[in-house]
Amino acid sequence: MLLHIGDESRTRQVVDALNSGGSCWVTSTTWNGRSAVRISVSNWQSGQESTEATAGAFLRAYRPS
């Protein structure tokens, strides 16, 4: 799955915040000339708790403090 989050700088900020938080690991990429966050959402060990932790991490990374 790819997620576009503004410009390249903003995308990098979100990627760095997510990866330093420890809840999930994502990578940045370029698709159709736009920066994006690449995430994988399938793992046999994933459940509701990990899904909620990842969603919370995305919200914290996206919303600047």
C-alpha cells in the first residue's frame, strides 16, 4: 500500500517519525513522480492490537506537535 503525505519533505518526516517510534516500519518511495510512504499490512501475527498501535503511530507522526 502507498500513502501520499504532502511533499517529499513531509513524507520523509512521517517515515522517520514512524520508524523511530518502534510500532511499525515503513519505507519511502516515489510513485508517479510523487513521494509516498510504502507500508505492508499483511502478517500472520498482526491482530487488532498491532493494527491499533500502527494506526495511532500514523496519527502521531502525521499530526505535528
